[in-house]
Amino acid sequence: MNPSATHSQKIPPSALPQSESEILAWLRLARSRRVGPSTFIRLLREHKNAEAALAALPEVASLAGAKSYMACRADQANAEMEAGFSAGAELLCLGTPEYPPHLALIADPPPVLWAIGDPALAQRPTVGLVGARNASSLGQRMARILAKELGPAGYIIASGLARGVDTAAHIASLETGTIAVLAGGVDVVYPRENKGLWEQICHNGLVVSEAPIGTSPQARHFPKRNRIISGMSLGIVVIEGAAKSGSLITARNALDQGREVMAIPGSPLDPRATGCNMLLRDGAGLVLSGADVIEYLESALQGMADFPAPVELTAPQIAHSRAATESEPLQPTASSITPNLKSLLSTAPVPEDTLIRESGLPTPKAMELIFDLELAGEITRHPGGLLSLAT
């Protein structure tokens, strides 16, 4: 399917904003109370442009039972525009060439997106990598491996800039292309310890959000954020996720949007793997390497002539990628600045030196904490210098 063809079906060409005043009207309509994505599109189709829709909105709201309704004021929209430009962001409007084409295909695409960075990245085939915030060492390593295998194969990596899996995926794909989708404003970094990573993505990748500039993320914003991650992607890979987690919400969104859903299998004894194993039980694609992801997405790429064909990964390339990922020094991440070594462990054994390296702690301090956890019976030491959570 050609994404641009769907644009014209949703938004009348005459409604697309051309001038500064039309862009302002578009933003006012998008920010007006009770105007969600579906209502926004319906109003444009019925009234031909944003200005006419704004004029008709009070009467439409009144017929729906809303008394004394007022649309978003021009000065409010102006203030948001000025704040966005001051933050170095640009406004992407649904139906325009700069808007992420695959996202435009979902049932409820955001009418506007604020973006910092290179919007051209969103025009390329994208894979969403999502998972637990309290990801284990193995989960974070798998995120890095997949990102480093998929990036050179031609895929952009999308995730949510959260702790754990998201952070690992973004860092590993900085050189090949990464997109961070935020729940709050594009200028509001959450979690705060990812400020440095956010800055790198702003310069070398793309940060997007449908929220107004300056919005602090609230719990209710994250499910809406998740639908954008899956909507921008040809498919999503869940690396670790509990049975009731944001990762599973993203997977459900992806299914509703007709995207490919894939998952990494995990130990039945690790709660962080429960969601992934449930997805696999219900028919999700089982992923062990980037080559698996590319194979699953092959059909999704058919007919998308504007997307470059992915590079096929061979077994030697996969082995080399994993060896390089295992040996490379880690940049500071959300998980590597916490002394909670236990959170990096799962029931699957991991080398002690890998655990120490990924903790970001001085070696003597890390070894002291490991010793304490052993004495407490919370971790198990295996032959070959391997550690795991006690079962």
C-alpha cells in the first residue's frame, strides 16, 4: 500500500495548511476540547478546511450537548507555536509530505506532531523495539544486538526513551537512525537521567510527540504514546514485558493497526518474560536475531516502492554483531547508573564481568554488592563465573 494514497482519503487536499494562518487554525482545531484524531478528520472532511471547521465547531458541540463551547483560542495556539520554534521543533501536520507516512495509515493518527531532529528518518522503514523499564542485563543486551543488526540492514529503530530496553535500543541505533517517541512534550525529557541521550537523538535522530510543547508526561499519556511507536513501525519486537505492561499495550496497538508483532522468548520463571511468552503462545513471531525480524517484515515491505530493500543478514554477520556488542564498552544509561544489580539479573545466567560492566559501578563496589546478594540468597553463582537470580 502506498501511504500517500491514504492521506488523500483522510484529509481533503484543499484542507492541507499552506500559510502561517492556516497552520495556526490547524493547530487550534487539534487542540480544541473534545476534538480527538477521528473528530478532527471528520470535521475537515465536512467543512473542507480548518478555519471553516473552527467556525462551525461551537454549533457542532452544542448539538452534541456541550453548552458554551469555545474552541482553542488563537493566542493559546500562537504561544504553543512560539514555544515550539524556540525549542528547535517543527510542526508536522497529517497529510503533508513531512508527516510519517506509515503513521498516517492508522485509524487515529495524531493531527499534529512536534518534531526535533531529522523528519526524513520517519520516511524510512521502521521497527519498534520495546520492553521493560527494569530490563535485565540479557534484555538490554538483546535490545542492543537487534538494533545493531537492523540498523545496518536499513531499518530505523523506534522506541520510547524509557529506562531499560528503550534506552539500550536508542543508544545502539544512534549511528544508523533512531526515533524517540515521547509521552510529554518533545522538550520535556523523561526520565531525567536520559537528558544526554535525548540531546544526542535531537542532533542525530528524531524526537516526536503529539503533546503540546512543555507538557509534563502523565500516566494517561503513555498508552497514546505507545500507539505512535507501533503506528510508525512496520512491526514491533517486545524484548521483555510483564503480563500487564506498556509493552503489551504497544503489542495490542500493533495488532489493531495491522502491524507485525514479534517477541523474544524468555524464562517462564522471570516475570519480565511473561508478556513475551504470552504473545508467542498467541501467535506472535518468535525472534532470535535481526534476520528473523527482517524475514517477518518482508511482506510488509512489498508494494512500498519508496522504502529501500533491507540488507539480508548472514549467520557470520549475526555472530560478529553479537561478539562486538558483548565486548564494547557501554555508555552511561538509565540502568547503568543505578546500584541495583539485582534488577539487571534474570533467571538466565549472565557472566559476572558483563553484570559489573553494565551496572556502571566501580568494580570493587559492584563485587561488594554481588557478595551481599549471594549471602542473602538472592542470586545464584554458576560454574564459569555466571550469575542469575535465585529461584
